[in-house]
Amino acid sequence: MTLSERADALEKQLSDDLDRTIPVRAPLYTSGDRDPRQPLEIKSDAPEFAGKKFNMGHDARLPKMPDKPTLTDFFELRMGPATHLLQSATHALKAGCDEKIVMACLVHDIAVSMFIRGDHGYWGAQLLEPYVAEEVSWAIRAHQTLRFFPDEKYGYVYPELYVKFFGADYEVEPYIKRNYEKIRNHKWYETARLITVNDIYSFDKTMSVSMDPFRDIIARNFKQPEEGLGWDDSPSSHMWRTINWPTRFL
Ligand SMILES: [Fe+2]
Ligand SMILES: [Fe+2]
């Protein structure tokens, strides 16, 4: 097949898949746009759904993941250009940080970029826990809290951006304050603090970044499962599967 024949075949396959399956959004993604107290109606009898089945796997509108997806595949196929993560990791690398800090910076906001924003430190840590050093996932969970607390010793001040985003009068919730008390004297405090230090300067739109400097660091610091992320029966496999197949009916 020529390249254009192959492109045509792919497009036909996509439209066939879309003709056959109905992708469905989780209630979480529509709550607020929809009143969650109202019954969640799935109009399976609607005429536009005639002859179709609900999607139970890949969503035909998304780029297909390889059968054994790696962390890099998720970066390339389920996130935007991941500029913020790559910039943070680049800062850490240039500052001469330990490799595990560079790794932590590279994935610290992975939940914001491809999964769930609220409590992103907690979601991100849970996603990564089976595959990275305990210190790295601990620090990712903790960075969410530490970003709200300045630390002169590391030259870290409360982000201007947060004043702009959340208002000058925004105050963190009690659970964040409690968490701060728990982690401020922890043996891995510095690891989490360094994520925030490399994080704050990383919204520069002009800085060009690439995944290349981090491929070896990922290989050494991320235990890529042989079966592929999502198919390895780890405690967070289901989360990777949901990112891969976000509109699966059940
Ligand atoms: Fe973050
Ligand atoms: Fe960040």
C-alpha cells in the first residue's frame, strides 16, 4: 500500500469504529456542566445510536497506544507537548540535581497533564508508586502541599502565579496545613522542596525542550513493566488503563 492508501485505510477504520461504538464520559467529567442530582441518562435507544455498541476499549478518536505502552508512550500520546514537565526536569538537570530529583520533576504534574487536576500530587504519586523509588512518589505527593509554603533556605517564595490564579486571599484547606506539619521535618523534605524550586520557573514559553536528555534517566529510574503500563496488574494499573481508554463504558 502507498502512504496515501494507508492513510485512507486508517481513516476508514476510524470512521467504521466510530460508526460502531459510542464513547461515554464518566460522570466525574461532566459533573457541574450537568446537575449531578439529576438521573444520569444514557439514551441507548436514541435513533443516532441505532446499531451501535457502547465503547469497551479504545476510543477511536484518540491516537492508539501500543499493545505494551511505556511511560514515554503516555507522554507522547496522552499529553500535550508536556512542556512544563520537560522544562522543570531541564532546570533540575542544569542545576546539577540528583537523578532521582530530575525524574521526580519530569513526572511531578503527570496527573494534571493527563488524568485528574484536583489533588494532582496525590493522584500522580499513586499512579507512579509501583514504578519509582518510594522517595520519588513521596516527594510528588508532598510537592502539592509545599508549593503553598515558602522556604527561605531554598529561595522558594509563594508563587506570584498562585496570587493571580487563586486570589491574594486564598488560603489552603486544613488537610493541606495538616500535611505540611507532617512533612516539614521529614527525611525526604528536601526532595519534595526541590521539585517546587524547579517547578516555579517552568512556565517559559520560549524555552525549547526535548524528551531526549531524559530517556536514559527514565530507563534507570522508572521500572517499565514488561506487559506495558495498564496490563501489569500493579496497584495502579487500572489508572493507566483509564488514561489509555478514558471513555470505556464500564
Ligand atoms: Fe504541581
Ligand atoms: Fe508543576
